Amino acid sequence: MTIATPDKLSPASHPSGDPPLRMHKLLLQAVILPEQTALNAWQKWRDSVDIETLDPQSHHLLSTLYPNLLRHGVEDAQMSRLKGVYRRTWYVNQLLARSFVQVLQRLQEEDLSPLVIGEMALVSTIYPDYGYRPLYRLDLLVPCSQTLAAINTLQQLGWTNSYRPQPGDRLGKNPLPLWRVTSPNDPLCVPIYLHNHLFTAKPQSYTDEKLWTDAISTEIGNFPAIVLSPIDQLLHLSLQNNRQGKQRPIYWLADASLLVQALSEESDWVKLVTQAQRYEIVLPLRYLLKELGEVLNLSFPDWVLPSLNQMAIAYSELLEYNLASDRKILLLKAQLLRLRQRLKQLFVGDFHR
């Protein structure tokens, strides 16, 4: 594996597009930060916007804003409106959870091993209840060997997609979206995204199995479920944040900040940094943490960022990271590298599979 040492990397700059606008930054601070800092940000944000004409990303954060203001005893004319947004989010998410439970239960009855990831994993672990965060999609991870069986089961439940992988293959389109036919205004009209891998570090079998080893137990709609651990959720969010570039939603920073605050022990941070290197996503994690520090004034153990800055970077990760900068030469190199890896798998086989 080719490695780029830290001194050969370009100076630190955020790879994921433009930083949040001032109004978005104030709203994030009002949503996440404690006490007077949150109240000051709320007052500045409230006096600078028309809450009736908010952009969709700001509107998303209103569900999380209301409980934080309530916690700090805010009395404001807008609180009743914010409460309504929060209660509607709670109601719709409860319906989604009940619908999702039927999927999980059926998959388990078929002796499959679904691992809940993404937004439902976030709402079920780091957020206090279903009212704090709207859900736009449902994500499931299954072992590669169970991909076809999972697709068949989902189709029997009314979730459709015409793509059919070969037995044992990784999904050509990962994740695979499946939709259920409902009316356009149905609040349950959200897709299920089926994954059969998250991280691509070799050996792939070890990388996949470790996600289940580290997974945690929780309940979704009073149904026992296994969800991605907060550490792996943060690593996955870092990767998504990097890949989406300027299209990334600002509320991912709220998700990431709560995942960071869930790392209460020094050992959690050690594992996070170790896993980032193991999964070859050091750069996405480094820049996400840096932005959280800049936008939300979050603090981390003083050794974390220096350690990430000093780590050698796998060449494949460096190319993947630089896709966000839209450099054509690096994009071509990354595509050639993937093609070479694909040809190697076809003609030689994945020894560790």
C-alpha cells in the first residue's frame, strides 16, 4: 500500500465545500450549545431571519432547537410554533419507527442479521426522543452473503428496485434504494437504503464483521434492534460529509456534535482515532472535527487532532479525499486506482473474502 506522509499533504483547508453561512452557524449554536452561548445565538438568529420563510435546512433544525430553548427556560412568541414543529416530527417519526419495525422483524424471521445505520440509528441512540430530528430515509446494513435474501424479503414487503446482484457480489450500487408505492403526501413515503458494506479497508471480511462486533443494542418502536456504534456512526458520517462536498446538509454538523459528545471516555477517543486509521478515513475525520471546533466551539482531548495530523495517509484515501476538490487529474487517478483494484479482484480474487 502506498502511503503519503503528513509533510506531503497540502495545507489544511476544509475539503467539504463552503463553511456554514452566518445564519446557519448561529442556528447550529442555538441548537447545540449550552446556556448563555445558545441563548445569545438564538436571539441573534431570531432577530435576523423570517421564521415563516426559512430554507429547508434551517427548518430541519427547528425540531432540535425547541427542546434546547425549553431546557433554558426561554419564553418567546415563537415557542408555540417551534413546539408544533417538534410535535409533528415526533408523530411522523413514531409512524416511521413502527413501519421500520415490521421490516426488521421480518428480516430477523428470515434468519438475516440487519444492522440499523444512518438516521434511525442516530435518533435511536444519541437523540433523547423521536421529536428531535426529522427522518428522510431508512438505512440498513446486511452481510454481503445476505444481500439477495434481504432484497427478496424487502420486495415481499412492497419495497421495490429492479437491480439484482449476483449471489455473493457486493452491491454495484451501494447503498441500493428501495421504494414503497404510496401517495406523494404520505409521511411514510421514504426510501430504505440497503447497504452490504460501509468501509472498504482490506481485509474486507474483517472490516465488515467488526461493525457487528462493535454494534450496540437499543429499541426502535419498543422492538429490540442492533444499531451501529456511536464511534462507527461518527466515522461513517465523516465519510459521507467528505463525499457530499457542497451538497452536504448543515444539520449533519448537529448530528456529528452529539456523536462527539457521546464519547465520554478517553478510551472512546483512542478507539475512534485507531478505527479511523484502520478504515482509512483519517482525513474525513480530521476535517469534520476541525469544523466542529470552528463552528460550535467543541473541544476534544488535546492529543486527538495532533495525532490525526501526524498519521500517514493511505494513497487510496488521499485520492478519495481529493475528489471533493474537483481536481481532474486526481479524479482520473482515483478512477484508475479503483479499476486496477477491481481487475485484481476479478482475476486474482479477494484472498481474505
